[in-house]
Amino acid sequence: LIALIVWQLLEGILIHMFGTTPGKALLGIRVVREDGSNLSIGRSIGRSFYAYVLGAGFYQFPFILIGGVFSFFRLNGTGKCLWDQHLETKVMTKSMGGGRILLAIAAFYVLLMMQSIKFT
């Protein structure tokens, strides 16, 4: 529980400072205010917790499924997730080229291998 809370705070700080996190940067995603400026610290941490609770459902079954399905339909219907609409943020994306996809797959496998080495 403490690790999840610390991650939400760290994600909020990174979004406040850089407009992105390492994973978002790898995928070409930035989170900014409607005018293009970086989010305030409170808004970015609030967005992180908002997405964790409503979008990921505390990573607990069955809430993770409910949050994911709700967020998917909300995003398809309005073009924004509930937390981005409520906090007046904008998610900017770059096109997903083949190189970016390969980098994401490679990063996934590197992290998977690092996790397995940790527990051996």
C-alpha cells in the first residue's frame, strides 16, 4: 500500500515537473493544462490519484475491470477521461511508429527480467 501511494506522489511530481513520466515519454505522451503549460503540483498529484482510484480501481479485482471499462467508454464517447475533463487537463500524443512500439516492447521485457533477477 505504501509503495502505491509513493508511486502516485512520484508520478504527480514527474508530471508537474516534466509533463510526463518515463513510460509516458517512451510512448510519446504528455499531460498538460488546456493552455499547454505544465500542471500545478496539486493538480498533477490529484490527477494521479484520480486515475488510480477511478481508472485503475485501486488495482483490485473487480474494480480494475469496472474502472477500465468505464474509462474506455468515457474516452471513446467524449474524447477525455473523467479525471482529465474534471481537472481541465489535456493529453498530448505523438504518432506511434514502429520504433516506438519496439522500444515499449523491449522496455517491458527488460523490466520483466529485472524483476525476475530481483527475486532469484
